[in-house]
Amino acid sequence: MARSSSGIVAGLTVAAIAAIGFLGYQASATAPAVPAKTGPQAPAAPQAQTPAKQDPAKPAAVPADSGSGARVVYSVSQKRVWLVTEDGKEPRTFTVMPSTVHPVPGSYAVSSRAGTVTGTDGVPIEHVVRFASTDGIAIGFSARVDGSMPAPDTTKKTGGIRMGRADGDATWAFATIGAKVVVVA
């Protein structure tokens, strides 16, 4: 019986490693032809990074260059995400804290998810939704378990786009494997 259990565990381990390898290959096969900058990208000028004060009664409009249909839209310069549904109802939108490594503008698909893990910055995070990779750094949305959204340590290469816990819950429910993610400047 022990040998049979060992064989099953070994088989599952091999299958998991193969799946990760395949997803890595798939991500690299769909990467843009022009390589992204190496190393952490310098943050944009403060005016470009700081979104204008929003009237809570009138949420920020979905960027016009983000396509159509159901999708997650992430604006690097506005530090904002929109969860856009197929039915055209008013999308949920919220601010985020970008990571030090940014995805190249374009269209992606959610490639993996994790309920709770430790982030590359060493803090516990939840509702991780990964959709891109730049210079070997996985990029995705997540929320810190403690609910905070501090600016990332600029000396580290990180890909976690952090959001509040309630927004992380909404993104987790919306962005399942294969869901479209559109990144705009």
C-alpha cells in the first residue's frame, strides 16, 4: 500500500511540474516580439502616476483603447482596475498599487490563480490572479492579508499589483482561468 501511495504522489508531482512548464512555455510563446526593458522600470512622473480626484458619484471611465466584451482592464498610469462585464452594466473600478515590474500594454489571459501564498516581497497575500510574466517575474493581482497597500520596495523586482481585500475578492470571483486581461498605459 505504501508503494502505491508513493507512486501516486510521484505521478501527481510530475504532472504538476509538467503543467507549470507548459504554462511557462505558453506564456513565453505569446510574449510580444519586442522584449520588455530589463530590470525594474522607473516609475512615471508623479503627475502621470497620480490619478485625478474622482467624484464618487461618477467613477472613472473605462479606457477607450481597452477593447470590448468581458475583461479586466488595468491602467498602469492611472493605477486603476476595471472589472467589465459582458452585459454592459457599470463596471466595478478601484485603485491599485502597481508593482516594480510592469506588464507590457496588450491583451493577456489569466494563466494561474492561488488562494493564499507568500508574495515575492515576503508578505502573506490572497486571491492571486496571474496573467503575465516580464523578465521571469510573474505579474498578477493580489491583496495583502493585512489589507494594506504600501508602495513596493523599489530595490526589489516584484510583479504583485496590490488591491484592497474587498477588491481582491471581487477580482478573484471575476477573473477565472482564461479570463481576458487588458493592460493599457
